[in-house]
Amino acid sequence: MIATAGSTVPKFPSDFLWGFATASFQIEGAVNEDGRGKSIWDDFSRIPGKTLDGRNGDVATDSYNRWKEDLALLREYGIKAYRFSIAWSRIIPVGGRNDPINPKGIEFYSKFIDGLLEAGITPFVTLYHWDLPQGLHDRYGGWLNKEEIVQDYAHYARVCFQAFGDRVKHWLTLNEPWCTAILGYGRGVFAPGRSSDRNRSPEGDSSTEPWIVGHSLILAHAHAVKIYREEFKPTQGGQIGITLNGDWAIPFDDSPENVEAAQHALDVAIGWFADPVYLGFYPEHMKKMLGERMPEFTAEEWTVVKGSSDFYGMNTYTTNLIKGGGDDEFQGKAEYTFTRADGTQLGTQAHCAWLQDYPEGFRALLNYLWNRYKLPIFVTENGFAVKDENSMPLEEALQDHDRVEYFRGATQALMSAVMEDGVDVRSYFPWSFLDNFEWADGYSTRFGVTYVDYETQKRYPKESAKFLVKVQTSPCVKSHP
Ligand code: PNW
């Protein structure tokens, strides 16, 4: 639907940011170059058994060395914005507030930002996308140590605002804190790999550590925002917020138990972080579920936490059907399935077990977040990994039909949410610009709209890249004056 002048139908925002997203550790490689310090993913990804294909992030898509080539491709795609993350250990190799700053690290991102701006591409910068400096993990336990990590992260953020804030006007403090806390300190499948499961990790307590880490993450984010607002925003004039993962939850059927369970699933997946940051409280369900294990904020901390995001940063991939029951606290003691009561599947299965295509869920989640948190939404990730793409010959992989269908559905859902439901959405960043290091999956799962041949590091646009480039320039999403 196209908005016409004078109608009550909302207009598609003229400054809407269409782009693609990546993250430092997943693309940069060059782990020993120009004074970079180790991150917790360096060694973790080298431990046999931690990645599916046994491969690590040492080279990835070699984007640290090939940034000019990547920039040329972004320019060729003609997108408006690019989301990437800064590697903390390139800026401050050991990580702490009294440790040396690495000018080469600053120079690298500075040149890249200049290159984007020259190409007319808006940089959307994540400060932390899971690559904690190993030095801080070794020194005091990283995110487990609230007193230290909050100060060190705030210092690192300040260094970045100082170095890049004259040119960067869109900041994300943290990417998906749920993943950092649960996958890194609960399930133990992401670095630093801590868990109560002694087959996985010699150390860790999955019943307490994730909640402690989550608490530190919220405070670290909030303090960085306070610094930005007080010291930089008045002159630099940008926006800053957090970006949360979260998938739509549909009750398996309309039994009260399953309806309640769907809300509980959302409370832990999203509310754990979003309720404190936007509303000023932890979800009741979490407090009840965790009792004394749920950390509390002091009154003084709440004043920093509540309202600490200028917008809602949204990463979303799928929808789950939810049943009550089970004892998995990380899912809010709810069970997740893609199989409907009648035995059919919710949508097309991706390469990863946790992902099926269901665009209606994207629209529903946009509405839920808009109604609950009442702030403009920046969609900072959304994407699909085609089943078995990694074992296909190049020509076949480039015809990524299921990914095109995924983005067709998602962009239509986005348009409906904006134009029909009146949800205020400001950006759409498909994950990912390139195939890259997919964490515990290694390189076996491909999320890129650009195929990367890891033997030659050659990049090849897939059909989905062409599709998305066309969507953003089509008349019904073009800016309305
Ligand atoms: C996000 N899950 O991670 C990250 O922000 C990206 O770095 C990543 O490459 C992308 O999504 C694709 O996985 C997620 O298990 C990792 O539900 C795991 C889950 C969700 C998101």
C-alpha cells in the first residue's frame, strides 16, 4: 500500500536505513595484526570440538585486510547503511581502563568509517559483539565481575565515542546480551564456554552465572549510554541503544497454560533485558522463577538503567510455538517447537535447527515491541541460512531460493507493520553482508547474501542480495517527500 498525501495511512520514512550487517570476529581474521589483543573467541574457537567443522576465526573472510574490496561491494549494492562491530581488543588490546590504547586499531576503523561516508553509506556501529578481550576474562572473570567490567566497558565505549563519534551517529552498545549470558555461561556453547555440564567445562555454574552476567551487561550498557548522553551527544548529536535478540512466541494452542507459557518465553528471551532498560523493572516471571538467584539493582543503579536506550534495537530470525512445562530456565520453563498440533511444520526449515521461515511472526513481534516499549524500532538483524548450502556447488548456492523467499516474506511483513499497523521502524539490516564465521557452527552454516569461497576469499553476490537491492529501490519503499 502506498501512502497518499493527506491520508491517515503512515508514510514509509524517507530516512529509512536499508543495509547489511556483520560483526568483527565473524569477518575480520588478522587476529595477530597491528597490535590486536586476543579475544575470548580466539582460543575458544581453537579448542577441538567447540566448532562444528573444527575451524576457527583466524582468517574468517579476511575483511581486516580486504576492507577496500568489501567497501567496493557495499557501494556496488548501493545500500544506504552498514552495520559492523568494533573489536574491543583492537582498540585496547588487554581491555582495561588503565591498559594502553592501540592507535593502529583506531586508525583501521577510522579509515573504514571515512570510506563508508565517502560512499554515502551510514555507519551503524556495535561496540560489543561477543569478542571480550581475553585479558579481562583472565584478570577478573570478565562479565562475572560487575564492579570491574562495568568500568572497563564504559572506558572502552568512551574511547570509541571520542575517536569515531564525530562521524558515527548510530551506536549499539551490546549485541544480544541473552546470547552472551546464556550461550556463554549457561549452555557453554559460546565463549568463554562456562557451564555446569562438566563434559563441557571444568568450571561454571549454569544456575547462577548467566543471571549475574546479564546483570553486568545491563549496567555496562547503561553506563556507556550515560557517558554518551552527558559527554558526547550534546556536540555529536547521535543516537545510542542496545540491540536484543528475540523471536516471536505463539501459544501451541489456546489452553491457558500454553498462552501463559508463550508470555513466559518472551519474558526471558526479551523482557529480561528490555523490561529493565525501557520500563524499569525485571519481569515478575523471572523473579519468581529464580528467587534469590535474580540479582537486584540498587535505587541508584535503576536511575541509570531505566530509559537507557534511545530506540529498540531488534534482532529476530524466527517464531516458535510454545508449550508450558519443562524445566529449562533459559526458555522461561517453556517448551519450543516448530511442529503444529496437526503435525505440519510452521515454515521452511533452515540449515540450523532453531530457524524456520515464518514472516507473520516478524510482523506480530514488531507490533508487540512497539506496543510494549513505545520507541522507534531499528531492525539490526534478520536472516536465513539455506539448508545444505555449504555442500552445494557455487552455481547452485548462488540460487538461494529459500533465502529470497525468506526476505520476500520479511520485507512484506515489515511494510505491512509500518504502513498498515503504524509501527515506527527505522532500519532493516539483513544478516549478513557476507557468509562468515558462524560461531559454534564454524563455516558450515552460511547466512550471507554474498557467497564467500573460503579457498580464494572471492565474493559472489547471491540472488538474495540482488533481491534485497531491488526491494530497497522499488517505488513503494522509496522515500516519500
Ligand atoms: C545472531 N539462537 O546470533 C548474532 O548476532 C550473529 O552474530 C549470528 O551470526 C546470527 O544471529 C546468526 O546466528 C544468534 O540460537 C545465535 O537462537 C544463536 C541464536 C540466535 C541468534
